[in-house]
Amino acid sequence: MSSKQIAAVSLAFITLLTLMPFTSAIQAQSISEPAKTSVKEMSIRVAEVTITSIGNSTIVVVEDGEAVELSAEGLWRMITSDFVNRTVWAKARGHISEGNATVVIASVSKEGETRNLMLGLKQGEVILIKPILLKLWAKRHIHTNRYLSVKGQIAHKGVNYLLIERNDLKALAIVGGEWVKAGAGNVTWEEVANELKVGDTVRLFCHNILVMRQEFVEIFGINAFIWGYSGAIIDLTSGTALSKA
């Protein structure tokens, strides 16, 4: 998925509201409560780099002519043009290669030593995000036990996500799993995904919308994530109606 396909979503996206969590690191919060983080001392920078080495737990990049080793071990959220998943570095590393990339680097100093951690990476159509970065750069987590309703057009489809657009504003909606289709009974997402087509108008009833800060938008081109479906996903173009099983 190109940066043009995943356009920036601003806070104005929330005005569209008519009323499997994306990451366990994001705790449920009341509507309009700003996302918080316990990380207090961390220097974060964004750099255009050249990846020169990809190891089992680190990568080496050249930043402004200087080689910098970045710790990359642990869990990641990976987004490609095809899928969104939670993975470990041992698997994520296979989706990136030596060459140009944009990285988010956290430098942590302790007892006179500095350790550089990679918190995010974008290379071509591959995005890697540490859960802590979602917390650090989340602008707002909108959550309700009832439901939120979002209406828009499908701009792009992955295996387990939809990119929803309205007025040139887009958000990534996590889907997949088991559903109940009106008139057909229990189905899997794979069995009905083809009934929702790019360009269709859909309405999603969800429990959570995570709105990202501008720093995140400028790098990754994603400004909001949608997950947790309470009522349904309704394709207003085809008439397909799904409720979460």
C-alpha cells in the first residue's frame, strides 16, 4: 500500500461518528480521554537512513554518514499492502531489506551509556510499529461499551483490514475472524471479503477508535485505527450485513 493509498487522517475524522484489540498495550479509556504513557525519559527522533545490516536482534543503519546500531528485538505490529499482524522480530525482519528507510529511534541514556532502540520503520509498503510507539504518539483513544458508528468508502482492502475513506480522510479498520452474515449464518471473513469491494460505501459499528498524533501521520500516513465490532459491518452498496460472531 502506497503513501497515497493510506492518506492522512486528521482529528476531523471523528466528526464522521454518528452516535481483537489492535494492541494490548493500549488500555481502555473513557471517551475523549487522552492516551497516556508511563515513559517519561526518552529522546525520540525520526531519521531517513540506509539500512546496511539486518541481524537477529538489531539492525545497523547509516544516519548522516554515521553507522548506528538499533535494537529491534521484541514484538511488532506489521502492516503491509496485504495484511496487519502481530509478530516478532525474527519474522518481521524477513519483510525488510538493506536500503533506504524511515525509522523512529528512541535513545535511552543510563549510567553514562546510550542505547538506541528502533520504535518504528517504514520501507516501501512495509510498516513496523512498536506497541509503545502507539501509546507515545496516540492523540486520543475513543472507547465506548455501546458503539461508535463510522461511515465511509473502502479505499483499499487487505486480507484482514479495510482502509476506510471519507472526504479524503482515511482510517485502518481491523477485520478478520468469524462473523454472522444476514441471511447466511456463520461465516469466516475470508468467505465474505469479496462481497465488500473497493469503492463501496460501508458503515462500521465499533467500540474503539485510536487517533494518532501528527508525528505518526507524517511518517506512516495513518491517523486512526478502528477495532472491536459490536453491531455490524454493513456494505450499503452491496447490501451485505455482518455482525461479529
